Amino acid sequence: MNAGAFVNRELSWLEFNRRVLEEAQDPSVPLLERMKFLAIFSANLDEFFMVRVAGLKRRVRTGNDTAGPDGLTPVETMRAVATRVHELMDAQHRCFRDELQPLLASEGIALVRPKEAGEEQQRFLAEYFRRTLLPVLTPLSVDPGQPFPYLGNRSPCLIAALRSSVPSARPESSVSVLHIPSPLLPRFVALPDRAGGQLFMLLDDVIRLHLPSLYKGYEILSGHAIRITRDARLTMRERSGDVLASMEESLRERGLATAVRLQHDVDLPVDTLATLLDELALDDQDLYAGEGFTAFSDLLQLYGSLDVPRLKEKPQPPHPVPAFDSAPDIWSAIRARDVLAKIRSGDDAWEQLVPPPIVEIIKRERLFGCGEGKVMA
């Protein structure tokens, strides 16, 4: 078998996701849609790591070094995947930092860092922290007297390096972990702005700004965001025919699955990073440093909170299908006969029904195997 005739399936999937990233890099795409494509790119990567990379790691752990049709072993594939993902993530960060953020700022939309907050915004954030955040935050100390706290799958956390400001007979905790309550609170906190702009601060930064209120008696040496991705394999076990109980048990076990990736702030201290690698049983190739975000998928929330129609795609009206319109309901139409909805690229009508980015992908990639001049859906 000629290995050169085959493309590695994991690397092929990454090239599919690269095309999603290209939509975020395309200046012809509306600004907020470009931001949304960055979020979709990251959400896709999450799934890729939870399923495909996790599967590769399981093969490596069991000693399976069988090469695939492309000639790559699981270890070689892991190495190639890590290299390509780092390249794509670097391009993603450059796109957001160098292109999208300046364009968003020109539209009055900005992400404010803690040092950039004005006096009025600081007062607002102090009240927001006291009333909304403080009741749902629980610092978890990391010390030899107790096990390392469990970090949930795709749950953003802050890890703080501490130093006691007063002598104490109690063991000092040099590191503490805070789970960011993103399921309960929005990831982007809207800030007041007298100029009428739409300003936001990442929830991580709001907490980071008020860490001294949580760790009284300690000097805050650093506070950085981290995010763990875990194996999402679901294994059903026999339980006397009780499918529901088996599913519940399997879901609980999946929540405690092994880590496959660590995303972290680029300036996370080396000693803290070493602790995380040791506790999570990860290697250097499992590390993915981020600049400003540990997860761009959070931008989906920001996209949803911005009501600026001119920066988004125009809503596409549904295409009328006579077989459905003339029937009392869709199910009656399907029961009566099969319904084939067909569109052709030579027909101007279909391009009005599909978002422009998808139109471009269809034209460029000749999707659905129908070739030039014909597209079926």
C-alpha cells in the first residue's frame, strides 16, 4: 500500500477547520460574523481534542503503535497535530489582535482590560463584584495537605500565586484555583460608557481585578486564566437492563475523564505551569498558550449580546417549497410523496438564500460532489 496516496484523517480534519478560520480572515465578511467564525473555529477544536486527540492518546497509552494507511503512527500523528494546531491558533490570535479588535474599536465596541477601566467603571465593577460575583466564588487552595482540585472540562479557571503577608503557624498555600462561574454569569460584563460605546470586560479580568478582596492576608503574585479539555468518550456499562442508570453512571465518569489539553495565558509562571503539568499528567505538546483569551469560543456570547444588524449577515428568508406550501402540514406532504429541494449555482435565486460566506465556500470548494454549475441540498 502506497502511504503517500493517503492523507492523515486528523490532519485532514484540521484543514477543514482551517477553512472556517479563513472566513474570519476574509475582509468581505461582515465584522461580527468574522468574530463569530473565530468562535466556531475554537468550538470545533474543542470537539476535535475531546474526541480525536483523546482517541490518539488512548492508543499511545495502551502501546498501540500501529501506523495508519498514511504511514503515521499515533505518536507521529500527535506530534503533527500539535504542530498544525499551534500554527492555526497563532493565526487566530493574529486575526483577532491585529484585524478584528481595531475594526471593532472603530465601531465603538471594545474589550477593556483592568488597567484601562476609568473611575466610574471601577466603581461599577466593584459593586458588580460585591453583589453578583462574590457570593458564587469559592477559592480552592493547593497544598500538600489535600488533593489537587478537580478542574472541569472546558471550564475556565483562574490560578493565583500567593504569598502570605503576615507570619503564620498554618501551612502556607502558594497556589489557589478559582472556577469562573461562566454557566451562571455572562463571560463579558457590559460596562457603563458616557460616550455611548459598547464596552465589555472579560469575567476573568473582573475577578482578577478584585483578587485582593478574596485573599485577604495574602500578597497576589500573579493571576492567570487556564482551561482544561478532557476526554469525552462515553462508555455504556451493563446494569441489569437499566439503560438510564447506565447512562447516568457513564456521564459521571466522563466528567472525571483524563485531561488532553491545557490552555493558558502566555505569561503563566513557569513553576505554576510545571505544577499543572504534573497534576494533570500532560506533556509539553499538550500546552496551548493564549494571548488575551483562553477560549475564543466565548466570543459567541459577545456576538449574541451585540445588536448591530449592519455588522451581521442579513436574515435570509426561507425558500418556498410548493409541495410544503400546498399541504396542510409538512408531514402530510412527506407522507404523500418524496420532496426534493434542488438549487443550481447557475440560478441567481439560490445565492439569495445562502449566507455569502457559504456561497463563497460552495463556489470555491465545489461542495456536495456535484461539480461546477450544480449544487444540491
